[in-house]
Amino acid sequence: MIKDLGLRVVRIGVSWCLMEPQPGLFPESFWQGVDRALNEAEVNGLKVIVVMADSPC
């Protein structure tokens, strides 16, 4: 759908609080979601800009 609109780049916001909900804890489920989004973009020929959406919690 995004590519159909003529767009070639997408922005993915990454939340620090989800990436590290507790000091030193980086849930694998978070990284699986990021991987899924990046893979989907690649399959669709889109470039990705990853943005840290907030500061450490």
C-alpha cells in the first residue's frame, strides 16, 4: 500500500521503554517485532529510517 502511493522510505519509531523495560533487560519479542517490520519493508523495496522515539525511561 505504501509503495502504491509512490513512497520509497518509511520511518519506524522505536520506543526505548519497550526496548529496555527494565535496566539491562532487552526482550527478544521487541527485537522480533523490529526484525519483522524491517523485513517487510525490504520485501516491499522500501528504505527505512529508524528513529528512537523517546529517551531512556
